[in-house]
Amino acid sequence: MVSSISQYRWGKDSTFVNNVDNIERYLLEDGHLIWGFVIYRCTYESDDDWNKLMKQLRQDVKECLETYNGLDMEKRVRITAIEDKSILKDASTSFVREHFRQWTATAPQREQGEGVGPGLSQRYQFCLQVDDAALDAIVHDTSEIGQSDAGFVNLIWKDWEPNAPGQMDEGEEDIEGCTQHDVGWIMVAFHGVMVDMYNLLRDSNDWLREYRRPLEVVRP
């Protein structure tokens, strides 16, 4: 296995502040070929708007990679969209989480190679969800890509679990039936989500550091 990244995109002294260098290091650590969040489509009112969102997402990924002199990593990103109107239309975050858990049970070997596990890959720890509100905020925002304050997606942590029955109510506003402070998902700014946010969620404590309770939007 290759033991070091292919290049230092901003020079060796700046490699750990270059998010694309970091993502390549993560691939090496896990023995993986591809990276990138899986995205769940939970809105089906407009195929045209969905296609616009996917086009904008690919453009945003490319522009972010260019920022880090990392266009070489574009060929290794996989923007996998999971679409099934019969079960995902208006689906809750808890439903998406359970579906994602089932998907990740076999995905690493299918995608990364026989005998390869999930490692610590963000691809198999977190997924994105686009619902009606997220789609509308992204495709109907007139700001330039990278300058928007409106667009967001939901990012769901696969391994989150609610408090056990009988544990103290944390007294927060009810979100999908949950009154805990940590509801297991966050709203993340659309710009940079596939590169900058991906980079930020590698370690076990990163969720605690980045977490903001909805409706506050996390901006990587």
C-alpha cells in the first residue's frame, strides 16, 4: 500500500491545512479508492430542480478542489445519489439513517474492493439528505456559487442513538419527536459540504465539535 500522498498541493509545510491533502491521506489510511458523501433524495416535486442541484453540487466540488490545487482528486470522488420515491419521499432523518445503515453494511466491499472494510471513512459514517426545504433553498438562491448564505443540506450521523426511555428529558424544542440537544443530524451549508465538511468529520470527537442544533446552519 502507498504510504504517502501523491503530492503536497500547497507544499509540505502546509499539507495538514490543505483539505484535499488530508482527504487523500484518509483514503490511504483506510485502503480506499473513492470518497464523498452519499446523498439521499427525499423530495420529488421537481426532477428539473433536482438535476439543477446535482449539477451545482458537482460544480461546487470542482471549485473547492481547485481552491486546494486538488483537481486530481476529482476522479476519485463519488457523488452517489440514492433515489426511491416510494420510500424516501418526505422521509424523516431517522428513516434515512436506518436505510443508510443497511446500505453501509455491504457498500465498502462493493465500492472499495473485496475484503476492504469501512475504516474510518466519512463516506460510511455520515450521509446527506435533501428535502423540500433544502432543495428550494439551493436551487432558488440567486447568489453566486460559493457566496450563498441560504443553501443547506442535512447531514446525518449513522451511529447516533436516542437516549434510552426514562432518561432525563433535556428540555429542548421537539425536533422529529426528539427533545435531546443532540438530535443526530445537522444542517450544513451547501457550499463546501462535499470537501470541507468531509474533511472535518474524520475523528471520533469531530461530531461534538461541529454539532449545532437545527435550525442553525453549520458553515465549514
